[in-house]
Amino acid sequence: MNPDHWHLTEDLDEFLSRAGDFLRSRPASHTVALTVTDALRKRGLRLYGDEAPVFGWLAEPGDPVRAALFRTPPHPLNITAVTAEEADALAARLLDLGHAVPGVSAEHGTAAAFAAAWERRTGDGGALRQRQRLYRLADLTVPEPAPDGRARVAGAADRELLARWCEEFADAVGQRGFQEPGAWADARIASGGVTLWETPDGAPVAMAGVTPEVAGQVRVAPVYTPAHLRGRGYAGAATAEVSRVARDAGTEVLLFTDLANPTSNGLYQRIGYRPVADFAVYGFEAGSRG
């Protein structure tokens, strides 16, 4: 196909006017694009890095949009589902325009197709960094027995704790620097977007965050318990509570897991989450063709 059918811009408003309806047509599969662009619109284009984000959509003349992308440097390219031919055309288009691509995140077939196309065209081999599964909440089952304590929404007095746990979580999943921890804490406190589980003496022991509602859905993220407190049911209790609140508000509830972590995948399925699709993240290594 013609690489010129991929249209790129740094103008978020233009992107949303062209691709917004397409993103909302499959809100669960497009949850990351929807939440990231919503955050950029509300909090500024440099939210995730110092360089300007890039957005794009795939459409032939006179036809509706059938795929979209975004990248917030220095983070990987994010693409909605495309065919191998469309992935190859995108690789050609990005190279023609001089765009650097350190990696790709997409549904697993799309991610693999783009990684293969990028390697063919550049010699930069794609290494699989992470396999993820997207889940949607069906019937909520609260874990029993529940740990001692209670859930509460984090407030201004918890800012330092949230910032520290945000940084610890980012280190644990290899996403350090994805957002500035203090700014993340401020935004989540303002939106009521973090629930803490605390012990009967009032000590916070786990957190479960939830993204702002976009297109009738929210995503649970992040879920974190400090290492020395794990295995006691705190994360499951916090996750069940934020899931209940979101469901009672009438929204769809999603979450991603790392497929390398059987504990979290098992927990979320016991709570009532069911698989939607598998995703993959590849990183590109210059000159690694071998």
C-alpha cells in the first residue's frame, strides 16, 4: 500500500478531529490511546517527555480512518491493530520523514508485524520486552477473606507517599521516568484516582489507581504493594474496591497485566476480570540484525 496514506501530525486537536471517532469505535482495544491523548489534552503536550508527541492515522482518500498511532518521546510507538502490509507502509513512512522509533507497543500481531518491518528496513532488530494481557471486568467477586483494614481514597496528606510509591512501581515495571511522580500524585489526588488499603491502625499498605473516564470506561492502574507487604491480600482488596466504585458508576473497567506475572493474572481473574486481547512491547536495537 502507499505509505502516504499514513498521515502524521504534532497537532493533537487535528489528530482527535480526524481519528477520535475511530478510537472510540473500539474503546477497550484503544484504551491506551484514549487515556494518553486525554491526559495530553488536559495537562499539556510535554506531560510524558520534553519532545513533542507525534500522532497519526491511516486513511485512503475519501475513506474513513482505519488505524491510528501516537508516540510520546522517549517512549515507544503505540499503534492500533493493522495488517502486515499496513505496518510495513508505516515503517516506510516514518523512515521517509526521519522519525526515530525506539520500540513499539500494540496488539501482539501488530507489534510483531511492525517489528519485522522495521528490522527489514533498518537492520534494527526487535527484542520482545513484555507480553501483556488486557482484561475487562465482568462479574465482580470480592476476595475473601478480606485482609484487616479498610479502603479509602487518597488525599492531599498522602502526596509524598503516592509519589514515592509511583516511583517504586515505575522501577519495578521498567518505566522509570514515564511521568514525574509528584505531578502524577497531584493529578490523581485531584481526581480522586487512587484508593489506598490501610491497616486498622491507619497505615497505608497498598494502592490501586484508576484512570479518568474516557469513552465510557476507566482502566485500573497502577496497582502496587511494597515488597515487604506482599502476599497478604492488600492489592486484591484495593483493586476490588476501585473496581466496585467504577462499576457502580456505570463505566466499563479495564486493566493490563504482565503475562510474566502469574500471581497478578490469577488474582484479577478471581476478582472477575476476563481477557480481551494480548499485547506486546518490542524494543529496537540498532545494528542488531544477525
